Amino acid sequence: MTLLDLDTTIAKYASVAFDDSTPLLEAGLESLSLLRLAVEVATDDDAEIDATRLVDLRTVGDLKGWLRELASTGAVDGRPR
């Protein structure tokens, strides 16, 4: 998944324009939308998404990093093998 794809995917859930430094809450992204994003980008239908990692996400840039991990081949619990 490319950076552009992540921006487009995140924009479906965000309520305002954002960049990588935008805090998640300012973008209108709350825990439910973060989980929906994770499910959408996870490449393995059986992958477990470690929701406890959500507490570490502060900005859209943090979110993109986590989503990239989920989208990577062989991701388990939101962490690459």
C-alpha cells in the first residue's frame, strides 16, 4: 500500500483535512474508526489486530506507520513477523 493509498483510505474516516503531524482526535479519528482502518488494510483475513497498540498512536503519521505494518506480508498482531 502506498502513501497515497493510505491518505485516501484514512480520508474516508477523517472528518477534516490532515497531514502526518495532525493529532488523530483533531482529524476526527477515534478508536472505532482506527479499528475499521486496521481491518481494511490488513492483508491477512486471519490476522489478529493488537488494539492495545492504539494507545501509542498520537498523530496521523503514527497511524500510517501502524497501518503499513498491518498491510505488510505476514503481519501478526499488527507487527511484521
